[in-house]
Amino acid sequence: MDYFQYQDGVLRCEETDLREIAEKFGTPLYVYSRRTLLDHFNRFRDAFSKLNPTVCFSIKSCSNLAILKLLRDAGSSFDVVSGGELQRALEIGADPASIAFAGVGKTDAEIAHALNIPRTANNAASVGWFNVESEAELDNIATIAEQKGKRATIALRINPDVDPKTHEYTTTGKRETKFGIDIERAPRIFSEFSKRKSLDLAGIHLHIGSPVNTIEPYVQSVSRALKLIDTLRASGHAIRAINIGGGFGAHYDGGEAPPASAYAQQLAPLLTGKNLQVHLEPGRSIAANAGILLTKALYTKSSGQKNYIIADAAITELLRPALYGAFHFAWPIAPTSGLIPPDRRKDLKLSGTTLVDIVGPVCESGDFLAKDRWLPPVTRGDLIAIFSAGAYGMSMSSHYNSRCKPAEVLIDGATPTLIRRRETYEDLVAAERIPLQE
Ligand SMILES: *Cc1c(COP(=O)(O)O)cnc(C)c1O
């Protein structure tokens, strides 16, 4: 699963003692395992290898340049959802042709920027693909591309109207969401927009939600998309690619997420022999279990019936619990009681533990990292690991309460590398200006 394991009573990342890492780099701190990232990426690609897919790592899940570079060197392409993410992909030398630009609200400036990246040989559009979410956007991309004398390669994001049975905030493939175009309308849009010379309408894109821990919703949505592709091809549209998005599960609470091979086993037969280039956009399934958030207990206190650990990490470092009610397993990295969790699951209740909430210092009641957990005794200064925080952790961090963003460290065996320094108070105000007064 990952390379964060207890050994002799202490949590290690690969061959590295995390107490030393906390000592050296301070807390709160994001720690990533290189081996885990590569292992997850390779497993994912190998699972789908029969389809020879383009694997576009979803930058929004974990956007540090060092991690993107690592994945690029392993053969990853990228899925970006903003001009900023596009910049990150270019920064690490990703091939523009391998980039898919998604997102419901691309601005004119972002579209222009994405079209302007110089690409070798032909005069086609610059990013590999625009994943387009509405007719208005399609029209806008066509216009901007015309003005620039470019041709944009388009995958139309369709809404297959399936329920992925995930959190309401991360459901994207049902009809009542802001994402994609109703599948019934796709043929009309293709015939209307295929007249625009600045568009190369060549793909269908899907992304049904995240995390989707069952395979059936993918099977359903891919089947619907393939039927649509048949219809489109029958009316003369040359569809080359299908992008089935991301949302593949990760391990959070002990409820098993299917491995990549299980998704592939059911999806590959559907997609084989269709003469389609297959694109996949995993984020979470690669990065979530490859990172933890290390935090220090600042204080403990009891209030009413409740016991609290006040940690030095907060919603500013990890928003998921507050935003989605997400579960992240938490445990001291070197429990004085010697009590080590046999596994990382939601309902773990060992003898010698007490019920606590882990909360942060931010001035919001919603500022918690873990609620109602049976943890071994924790005292001031103890270090706690918040697991499965590699995806949508640091990338969702904020400066709220004028807190400096934490540092990030990438571990390779016994070697830690600082991949983002801790922010300073100067960083916090660097973009601000006080108007001159008389
Ligand atoms: C967020 C997103 C992904 C990645 O989702 P994960 O759950 O991290 O795999 C892929 N594609 C699109 C279009 C997205 O918005």
C-alpha cells in the first residue's frame, strides 16, 4: 500500500525515522515517499498497459514541482485545470502535447496562453487537449483559436448521468452538477461545431467524481460514452480518443479501495479494439497514500465530555476533514505507550486508548483534523502523523489566519530532500502594497 510503516515502535517513511525529519525540518510538515509515488504510478500504468494509455497525472491533487518532475520522468503526462497548473507542467518540462487542459471556467487569458505554447512541426493548438465543458466555452475557444490562426484539439466532457456514490461535493458525473454536457446533446454540438475550422473535435472526456470506490459507475459511463462515439462516428466525426478521467480510490479508512488492476480488468475489455487513444487522469490514487502531514501536539485539554489535542496543523494545512467530512487516520509517530496500530482503519479501538479530537489553532469550530478517535496517550510535544494526506492536502492549503504554508519533504530511502521551504512572514505579505499617504 505505501512506505509509511511502524518499525520498533516508530513510524518510518521508507528507511527514514520521521522523528529526525520533524527535528530537522520542523512541523507542520508534509512528507512524501518517492518509492510510494513511483510504485503507485507504475502499478496504475501497468494495470492499463494493454490499452497503451496516456496517463495524465492530475496536478490539482498534488502540485509540487519536484513531485511532478518525478512523475514526468516516470512517463506521466498531466491534467491541468488552470493557467497556474499549466505553468507548473511547463516548468518541469512536460511535453505540451501531452497536457490535457480541463476545468469548467477557463478564462480567455488561460485559453490564449494554452494556445500559444510553441509546439513542434504543425501549427496545431498548443496544449494536447482542451477538455471542454459547455457550448459557450467551445464557441469561445473556437473564436480565440481563429484569431490566433491555431487549431484547438477538443475532447467534449460529457455528463453520463451516473451516480458514483461519493460525497455530494465530489460528485461530478450526475446530471445535476455543473460539470460536462448532457450526453443527449453531444451529437448536435458535434455537428454544429465541426464547421469551425479552428476546432479539431476528436475526443470524449468523462470524469464522474472522486473517490469512486466501486467500478460499476465507470463501466456504466464508459459504455455510454462508447455508444455515443459509435453514433458520432456514424455521422462522420473522426473520434480518436476517450478520456475516462480520474477518481480512482485510495486507502483512507480501511474500507478497501479497489486496486488499479481491478478497475483495469473491467474497463480494458470495453476499450480494446475500438481504435481509440485512451487517456486516464488519476490524482488521488497515485498521491494520497504517498504523503502524510506531520504535526506536533501543542496542548491537550478537556472541555465538557471531550478531550482535545490542539495540534500545530489546521484546516490551513489540511482542509479535507472540514470540507468533506473526510477521514484521515491519525496516530502518534512514536507512542510512549508503545501502542502501534495493527492497521489504519476508521473503527480502530485498542485498549489503552482514549477518545479525543485533534483540532488546529485556527479560529473556526470547523477546524479539526480528526474527530472521536481512540488514541494512545498524547502529551505536549508529541508528534502525530495524519495519514493519506498526499492528495488534496498541500494543494488545498491556505494562508487563513495569516499562517505560513508548511514545508514539504520528499524521502528517497534514507535521504530527505526539502522540496518546498517553509514560508516566512515576509512571504505572507510579499504581494501586498500599502498606498502612499501624504
Ligand atoms: C480532479 C480531477 C481529476 C483527478 O481526480 P482524482 O480523484 O484525484 O483521481 C481528474 N480529472 C479531472 C477532470 C478532475 O477534475
